[in-house]
Amino acid sequence: MKARVGVMLIAATWGTPLSGAENFDEAPITPARCALLEESVWLSRSTGVHGAWECLQSTRTIYVATCHEGGSRGSGPVACVAVSLAQDGTPRYNMAECAADPTQAVTVSGPRAFVGSSRGAAMVATAPLNAYCSDESVAALAHFPGE
């Protein structure tokens, strides 16, 4: 049986492209594309939603990020959340500012993306960088470690 994962989110961001992230496409993510999977997974998306994923065998982690063309643009605090682990075992947070003080809430304004991983329990907001939500901007998030 094929698993289906539905993704609907709000937001946007931009960053430096990293080589490992792939955008959601119409094809399933098969065990051949991600050796961590035992069966194929479909990442479906709604109109206006863009998403990307990365599968890292070295950390046994699958990363996902999404944004929505009409997503959140307001100003407000975003809590620091550890969404995965780096290869050396240190926590990777939803925003770079969180590494220095993970107990803080970072005030952000502008479009946001949402990130998560197979090592975390939720999709959480990440800091915006004033870009329109697109396949390119979501795949460029620093959330994706690349290898």
C-alpha cells in the first residue's frame, strides 16, 4: 500500500540554494530516491503550496519544508524548536538565531516557511527573508543541510 502525506501550509522565504533538496513533484518518493523509506510516499500539495524535501542517510533523517504563495506575512514571535540533529549530534533549530539561545522566541515579520524533519514531532515556522514563495525559495532554505 502506498502511503500518502498531505501538505498544506502557509508562508515563504529565500536563501542560498543547497544541493540536496528536491522540490515536490508529481512522482512518489520511492525507496530508490530515499533509502530510508520501506515503501513509496506521495507528498501532495494544494494550489499555491510549494515544498521541498531531502533525505540524508548519514543522519537517518528526512527533511521537509513548505510555503504558501498567500501565506503569513504578519509580525510576531516564533518559538525556537529543535527540528533535527546535525551530523555531530547537536540540535538544528528552525532559525539560526536559536543556536545561541534555544529558549528564546524570535520576532519575525514578512513571509514565513514551515520546516520539519523525521526527527521532530511537528512542522514549525522559520524566519522569513522577504521573498515570494516559490519552488526555488523553499528548496533554498538553510533547513536543508545538503551533503
